[in-house]
Amino acid sequence: MNPIKRNPTRSVQIGPTTIGADHPIAVQSMAATRTQDIAATTRQVELLEAAGADVIRIAVDSKKDVEALAQIAPLASAPLSVDLQENYRLASSVAPHVQKIRYNPGHLYHHEKNKPIRDKVAFIAAEAAAHDCALRVGVNCGSVDPDKIGLFPEDDSISPMLASALEHCQMLDDLGFTRYCVSLKDSDPAKVVEANTRFAQERPDVPLHLGVTEAGMPPDGIVKTRIAFEQLISAGIGDTIRVSLTLPFDDKGQEIAVGRQILDDIESGRFRSVPKVLSGGLNIISCPSCSRVENEAFIDLAHKVRELTAYASTHQITIAIMGCRVNGPGETDDADLGLWCAPNFVNLKRGTELLGQFPYDEVLTVLKDEVDRLIAA
């Protein structure tokens, strides 16, 4: 075994789990069911605990979600992290029930648009401090702070993410709140490596949560994640990880098992070469099955897309399949073809252009026609 020399980040306590400094790299996952389905979400927590999760994340987007969380939290033994969506003010309601709150800087614009972002961050930090919670500043490629995008060249998607993360770190530092970590996620492993490497150079003191968002289905999703983790963790970067895979609800524990296997391989010096398929050819991106998914049929659809498009494996086409309205619209923009799934229909896009809204059982036929057009072009 060859222990990795880690970056000298500070310690951040998340209930009984501590990340950063010399603490072991924590492995976490996210409940896939709707939070308001208390029985199903409690089962998700139990499955992830049985798999050895160090932290379990649950999405909260409404007061009813908060009411459900209040019943789920007392049954959990692992520390819980809440994923705030657009409504940042829910922090005051969820903080008493969890050990960590994740907010996305790009989502702070949705409510009280005339209120300064700094004031919103101050509110979240104050609630976290009052209830003994850690924070995660979660920056995501598909929902970047709109004020940052125009400051950089159009083809530079990493610098706006980095600028947003650094700005929010400074805000929290100025507020005297230092119990936080940061994540910078993209569906492209190379961009994940670059973003986190650049951030670590600027702020080596801040613990990093690593993940490849919308990594997709196994085995491709595991390979993409492994590529990013191998490069970052072997360089001492990373204090907690999330493997994001498109899986049936009952199989979410695989994310924990895969994460631990990757960590073990890195520590033991077992590295995998990059398959040629990732340097060209068909690239299918799909988000993890999480509690934001608005129709479980999204998971079956993702697998059917992969089967349907296998014939196009040698063509450089990117297809993105997203399961919710939070990440779907923005994170399909960069794909050649994008599907983001509403409760009863699928939005099919060509780049940023909406081609139409189709029933789940009809969208595949239209998708194939679009793939054929791209191949012919």
C-alpha cells in the first residue's frame, strides 16, 4: 500500500464524519427516491448505510419535502446532507435535521432576485452555524452563476465555475464561516480534473468534494469517474467523493462500492488505462438516479438510448439524458442531442434548440431519426 500524500486542507466535521486534513477520504451517495415518499427514501438511506456510506444526501425543494425529511432524519445513523434547490430559504427549516447543507451558487438567483447574493449566503451560513451544520458550495457546469459566464470566452466553461467557487469561498471566509467544502463538477472527466486542479492551486486549504456529474450508466460511467479520480487523488486532491451512476433505485449502494474500490486501487497503485472510446466516438451522458428525477421511467429510457444508439458507436456524437427540471435544461445544451425528462413527457433538443416534447414511448423513434441525420451530415 502506498498512502497518497494529501493536500493540506483543513478539517470539516459533518456529524460523526470528518473530511479534510489527514482524515480518510469519505465516500457518499444520494437518495434516489422522491423525498416525500418517506418509506422509499428511508429504505434508500438504509441501503446506502448498509453499503457503507459516510454521508447520504437528500434533495429538498419544498415545505412538504422538509416535513418528510423531519420524519426520515431520526431513523438515519449516517450523517445527512441536504441538497437545497432554488429555494435557499429552506435552509432554516432543514438545518435542524441534517449535518450538512449543499447549495449551488447558480441557483441563488431564482428567488428574491433583487436581494444581494452575499445576503443570501450570509443567511445560509448563519442557519448552518446555528444548527451545527457544515456547508458545501456545489458548483455545477450546467448551472453556473450567470454573472460569471459573460466574463470569459464562450469556449471556456471552466473559468466561470472556478470564479464562482472562489467568490463564494471568500464570502464565507469574510462571514467567519470556514466549515465548508467545495465541489466543481462536469460530465467531462478532463474538465473535472482541470477545474479541481486549478482550484486546489488557488485554495489548497479548502476540502474538495470530487465527482463527475452525469457520468452515466455502468461500465462507462465508472470508467469516466475513475479517470478523474485517479488523476486528482493521486495528486493529493480530494477529500470526499461521489460516484454518480444511472442505476435502479435498489442498486444505489453500488455507488459506494465503486467509490471504495477506486480508492483502494489508487492507494494500492492499481491504475487503469483510458479506453479509446473516450477519446472519440459516441458519448452518452446521463445523470444519476436521484430524488430529483421526476419519473422513474427515465432510468429505463437511458438504458434504451444506449441500446438504440449502439450502431453509432464510431461517430463523434454526444447524447445527454437528464432526469429533472433542475439540471435538465442547462446540462443538455452542450450535447448534440439532449433529452430531459418531465413527469409525463421528454423534451428532445438538438443543442440548445427544443425539437419537441414527446411521450416516453415515442421519443426513441424521433431520437433515432436525429442520430441518423447527424451521421449523414
